Amino acid sequence: MLVPAFVLGPEPRHGRLRMEVEDSGGVVLTAYHSSARAQQLGAPRTPAGHPGSRKSIPRCRRINRMISNESLHSPACNRSNSQASVDSSSMEDFWREIESIKENSMGRQEEQMPAEVKPVDEGELEAEWLQDVGLSTLISGDEEEDGKALLSTLTRTQAAAVKKRYNTYTQTMRKKNKQSVRDVRDIFGVSKSPSVLETIPDIPVHSNGSASPGRPVQNSVRDDDYLEKNIPPEAEELSFEVSYSEMVTDAPKRNKFKKSDFKKEDYVLTKFIVQKTRFGLTEAGDLSAEDMKKIRHLSLIELTAFFDAFGIPLKRNKTEKVKGRDNGIFGVSLTVLLDNDRKKDPGVKVPLVLQKFFEKVEESGLESEGIFRLSGCTAKVKQYREELDAKFNADKFKWDKMCHREAAVMLKAFFRELPTSLFPVEYIPAFITLMERGPHIKVQFQALHLMVMALPDANRDTAQALMTFFNKVIANESKNRMSIWNISTVMAPNLFFSRSKHSDYEELLLANTAAHIIRLMLKYQKILWKVPSFLITQVRRMNEATMLLKKQLPSVKKLLRRKTIEREVASPKISKVLQKSPSSRRMSDVPEGVIRVHAPLLSKVSMAIQLNSQTKAKDILAKFQYENSHGSSECIKIQNQRLYEIGGNIGQHCLDLDAYILDVYHVNPHAEWVIKPQSSF
């Protein structure tokens, strides 16, 4: 039976648990105490009769008893530090939140009744998986370059994951005699006739997906190449260069399933130092929408292969579908909200109403005690909900009358009333099994990292903004009493929700795992939204394979104009520059190691740069700043500009300031180089 990991002290038969919170957010349950003492040791309770007080919940008591009874017995096996420890008071917060959700949704049950879920067989689930990873052509039988290009870039473990799912699909279809399907050997080029992919020149790439060290792609990493400097001895390096599934597969079995001994320091989450290579680090928002779609496909394949390496099936059972509303705010999907918001602000990535909720809490609620535990005034919350639905899109809602408490309540309601949860709750069983195995926290991070990369753009961007906001709340923990664990426990049922019925025990597992996942997101928020380098390498290879399959030369003119500049920066000045720029030139027209950088929004619009092994993106920006420093306005402009790699084997890529441009040039010699503003939320 999976329960939170406990460190037991003295063993009185009855009592409650005391929780110690480490500075880093780690939680250690150290001893039992009587109910009276627990009342003194815990966080201050809201007095009875206070507007924030709530009635006791019998179900909460029952679950707490379940935890306490289980923890009174010696564990059958060592439990991993992957299970974040919880005490009875923390679980009370969770169950109170559950009851609050049920009470507030009573009047909207008919509106959010899930559509009937028909039973599906394994073949249909695998067919859906193949569609989700961009391989629908394996089902339809159509010839499509993108599907072939994707298959040509898969690592050993990724290819095995695809073969396994496709085999299951074909076996199911043959049993049903529905249609003839291709043999998996034909798809992966084992047929007698040569595959079209055999004609594609291959970039030297290891089976793990990272670029071959034989190419001048990256140099040895120095101390100043890390995301964080002054590496403490207890920190651990984290590399994005090698496929996670390959790392797990190649690791000795004894290390893969190695469990940590129970020590106090094990409860402090590991500090990771991300290795910064010669290419720098890439945020999810630094790539084009087309390339991020490929990242999502590859991430889901990699996530499936990762769990396969542990022998854990990533079963995505059919989840209940809820039809979202077409207008208003609550119960409307993120994509619909963003479509409406982009009529006002074309560059917005996070729903505007959510940003307003953040602002209201930040204005006066960051130091408010129990800000996300309080329920607020029910009548006011109901009134504001109705007014927001009716007036927000018309910019007629009066925000000055709303206080931070109501904003916090409606923020939670916003997420739990989405047609589908912000995070995929169907993956929770696999995460529960992974955490039962007790692997190192690094393994859990890698699984979570891939899950974040596989999220739809709207979900991923919204989740990033949400975690950034919650870390501001946690920074004021000494005054608001909202620790990383408090936030995780209260928000778990709002961000990972299922409208299916579950037993108390199943909800306990869901609560514990979901809260731990949110805790990891909050702890590693600064690095979870960095795109793994091995996935970017695969995207480059996909783009090259697609161009060759379509018999398209990497025309700088087409890629530059069609995919990026004309579409994103509509300016007469820019269009004029593009007409004059020699974008159709042959690479032989420019000496080796020289690039021409365009800066359409600056007075100095173009400059030839001679690259050397030490030239970084920030050096090129500094050159333009110097050339445009005659006016103060130009100096201010350049501070908001970034260097982009556009075209060739990438859609567009906002380069890290510390990226070595000669190395990027070597892997993408057909790219254009443009200085323009960096996109933001």
C-alpha cells in the first residue's frame, strides 16, 4: 500500500503528526504528538466564528486515520524520498479543498456533466497515441513527408516504443479483420525495397540523440558555462544533451532501481545544476510554433520510451470529455480564451483574465495569511463570476472592487472548471508506479520534464506563468503561511482533476502524487521549461529530412520570408530591408565563418560579422549596440533585442546570450541571422 513516507519517532498509540519544513521546502514528519500539543505546534488555526473558519469534515478524519494507522506499522520495505511526506493537517487542507470544490460545483453539475465514455480496446488507445505523436500516417497508410522524417530521427529506445505501440495496434486490427495493415518492418525500412529515407544524408548522431562529439559542435564545459555558478558540493549536474530514455536503459539495473536510505537530508530536494553547452540553453518560447509541435511529438515518444525502460506502461485510458463553453470565462478552454484575447493582444500566451487574477493577489494578498486556503465571501464570489462571464471580454468589468481573497478563490475555480485539467491526470498512475519504485529524484525530474514538454502550447505557457506566480507567494511564506507544500496540497485537486468517481484510497494516491508533482514543478520551475538539447537536435534532423523528402533546397529566401519575418514583424521598414537583402545568394558568396546579421528595427540594419570560436550572441548584440549608440533611444531598443537563427534546419530559434555562434553556424550553415524583440507572456 502506497502512503506518504514517514520518519517515526516515539510511538504513542494515538495522536497527530508534527511537520518540520526545511528551508528548501523539504518536509520531514518527525514524531507523534497529542492532539492538544499538535494544536500548539501546527500553524495558527483560524478561530471559530471567523469568516475563514470551516466545519470539520468527517471524510477528512477518515483519511487521516487511514494514514496514521498505516504509519503505526513498520514499513514492509524502504520508502523513497520521492514520496513527499504529509501530515494529517496537510491532508485536511486537501480534503477541505475537495469538499469546497464539490459544494461550489453543485449548481453547475448539469453544465459540466462528462460525456459518456465508451469502453475502448487497447488497439484504439494505441491508435490515438500514434496520432498524438504525429504518426497518423501509420494508421491511414498515406504517404507524408513529416511522418517519414520523424521516423528517421528516432533514437533506439524511441523507435522501440513506436514499434511496440504499432504492433499492438496492428494485432488488434487483424483480430477485428477491419483492415489490412502494413508490417512494422516495412515502416522501419527492413523491407527488400530500399527505403526513401536511406537517401537522406545522416548527421552523425549517437543512439542517445545527442550530436556526435566528432563534429565541432560543443566544447568541454567550463565552470562559467553553467546555468548556476559556484556549484555546491551537495548539488548534482543535470545534462540535457543525452536522451533520458537511453540514459535509463544503459544504466545498470542496480542503479536504475536504487533506493535511498532514510536520512534527514534525503527529504531536501536535490539541487540541480544544468550544464550549459556551446549552444546555450533554450526556453520553450524560443522556438517557432512549428518546431515546438515537433518537440511535443518527440517528447511524448520519449516519455513513453522512458517509462518502458522501467517496465511501466504509460496507459492513457480514455478520459471523460466535457464540452467547454464557447463564451465567457469559466468553463471555457484555454485555446478559446486565447483566441478571444489575441483579438486585443496578438502576442498574448496566457489568458488575460488569469493575468488579472495574478495582479490582484500580488497587489495586496502576497502577505495575507492562508491566502489560498480561505474560501472568501460566497455571495461576492458568485457575483464576480457572473460579471466576469458577462463583461470581461467587453472590458467592462470593474477590477478595483475585487479583493485579493476573491481573486484567489476564482483563480482556483478557473483551473478546476477547465474542460480538461491543466495537467494530464491520465499519466498519474504511471507516476505513482514510478515513485513506488523509489528512483532518485533526478529520474522523477526527467519524467516530469518530458511531460511538461509534451503539453499543448496553451497549457505549457499557462503552467509556467502559474508556477512563477506561486513562487512569489511562497517567497512570502513567513507572513502568509503558504509553504511550497501548502500550495502543492491545496492546488493539487484543482490542477490534476478527474470527474470520474474514485475511492478514498484512490483519491489519497492521486492527492499525494499530484501534490508531489506540483512541488517538483515549483522547486525546479527555472529549468523545467528549458527544452532538452537532444530534442532540438532531433528537430533539426526532422526539418532536414522533410526538406529533402519534398525535394526542397534550404532556400533562405523562402524560409526567411514565409516562415518568420513577413508574418511576425509587419513593418514597411522591415519589408524594404528584406527586398534589398541578398537572401537568395549562394553560400559561396560569403566567406566561410562570416555571417550577415539583419536588425530591421534599428538604424544600423545590417552588418557582416566575422565569427571566431569565442564569438557569442551577446557579442554580436554589443556590436550593434555600439553602432546604434548615437541616440539614447536606440541604446534602449537594443536592450530588448535578441539574436535569432532563422531558416535552414530550424524554423526560428532565439539564441541564448551565451551561445557560441560559430558552433550554431556549423550545424545550420543555411540560416539567416536576425536581431528582433524577444517574445514574452
